[in-house]
Amino acid sequence: IAPIVFSTLVVGIARLGDMKTVGRVGGKAMLWFITASLVSLGLGLILVSIFKPGVGFNTSNVDVSAVKDVVEKSQGFSLPKFVEHVVPKSVVEAMANNEILQLVVFSVFFGLALTAVGKKGEPIINALDSLAHVALKMVTYVMYMAPLGVFGAMAAAIAKNGLGVLVTFGKYIGSFYAGLAVLWLLLLFVGYLIFKNRLSHLVRRIASPMSIAFSTASSEAVYPKLVEEMERFGCNNKIVSFVLPLGYSFNLDGSMMYMTFASMFIAQAFNVTSITGDVSQQIIMLLVFLITSKGIAGVPRASLVVVLATGAMFKLPVEEGVALILAIDVFCDMGRTMTNVLGNALATAAVSKWEGQLEHGG
């Protein structure tokens, strides 16, 4: 994914032309991203407070050892560390570790520099454009094997935890998917206001990427397919190449909802009244999630890493809590990943229309 994000984003910025255009398009994209993130976080907070899936939950059989890997990934992650985390030590290291936000930062600077040097940068732009097409084709070959990978992952999850785990956590999973349904209705309503009757065409276009995202629980796996479908829908290639990679770091609607949902579930399960009984603390936690969630989408179990790191700041028993929900996280991950794809598709199409760059695709 790293070569695709780097090449498409750099080419997209270079072809946008100048700093003014980059700033205008980026500003519109960030306005959508921040608004959507706040709505997703707030909706998750409201719905988990209504459903109360954690109240009365049996926490006596928590196996903290199961969460060891997630704990190690989260250590040292705080607001000051976030600022350091944004800037890559090395673009090669960022690519190797799949640090999408760091890669986005480097790509933006690289793209702006290419624009500034003018004609001297054209050979590099053409080369990166060719690299993007080759990488997209390569990932297409890889995706032919996706069904086998999905079968193995799902079989392993059921074999390890048993079907009974779905019954035990039925209220939690059901409440979360009910929340996702509300978020979908809201996103599609906004989409209808913007695209009118073309919304159904957009949904048909992204149905395949969303189904792959649901089955693989990886929004990155569908990035190449999503790029192709957005361009077929009529979005300008320059807009898609610029907005979509940004969305993979800043616009994860399903994951954002899950963060407040999971945190409040832990607070309810362990009866942490300092959180469950204090609305102001809940709002502060929501705003902290808005910041600490950015740029770690490439980390496995990314949402749990954020919950673990941020929840500790609010004195939540996060290690025990994450251990509690780790067994069924894969099932929640499927739904939130598919929602991330929908949110990024709507954002990309919306910015294209606002820029007057949305054509009637095939």
C-alpha cells in the first residue's frame, strides 16, 4: 500500500498545480474529515450511553495476557508523542512500518517541491504515475487470493474462540452494529443532499470495495479498487489521488465511533463512575480521541491501540477492558472497516463536486 499512497498522493498534489489549489482542496477535505470524526465520536458516545452494553457484564474471567501484544504497541503514545509521531524519521521506515500519516506528511512536502521546480519535476511525476499504475495492478493480483485469506482468518477466529463468544458478547456486538446503522443512515442522508439521485450510483460503485473491506477487516486492502471505482464514478483523478490518502489517516468514521463505544463499554463493565457519571469527562475524552486517533491506521488492531493508550489517561482499567473485548474485536472490525470505506468514498466524491470536478462516469 505504501508505494501506492506515496505515488498517487505526490502525483495528485503536483497535478493540482499550485499551493493555492492544494490549500483550497485540502481545506475542504479537512473540514469534512473533522466534522465527520466529531459526529462519529459523538454518536458513539450517545448510543453507548443509551444501550449500556457494559452494565452488569461479567468481568471475572478476564485474561490480561491475551492483550500483551496490543499493550506493547500502545506504550509511550501520548499527546506530546503524537506530535513527534507525525514527522517521519525516515520515509523508508514509514513505508516499512505502514505509518500512513507519516507517509502522507512526506508525500505532501515532496509533491509541493515537485510543483515548485516546474518542468524539471515532470519526469519524476510521469515516473511516479507509472509506478502507481503498476502497483495498482500488482495489488489486483494479490486480491485474487483474498477469499482464501478471509476463509483462513475467520476459521481461525471461530476455532479459537468458538461460536459461543458471539452469544456472550451479543449485546455488545448488536449495540455497535445498531450504532453503525445509524451512522450509515446519517452519512447516506448527507450524501443524498449532495449528490441527489447519483448517490445510488456511487453506492453501487463502491459495493465491491466495501464487501472486501468487510470480509478482510482491512480498508487498506481495498485502496486500489476504491481508487478505480471513484474515478469510474466520475471523480477527477487529481482529487482522488489527493483526498483519498488523506482520508485514510483523518477520516475513519467507523473506527472513530468504535473508540468511544469501546471506552464507555469498559467504563460501564468495570463501573468507573468518574467516566460514566461525568458528561464533561466524556466530552474531554472524545476530543482527545479526535487527536490521538490520527495516523495509526496502519497498526494492527488500530482502534484498540488508541483505546488502550487514551483510556489510560482517564484512569480506565484498559488492559483488563481490552482483554475483555479482544476475542470479538475481529467481528466489530469488519463493520467499522466497511464504514471507513463508505466515509472516504463520500468525502472524495463531495470534494470533487465542490471543486466542479465531478463528471458523469460510467
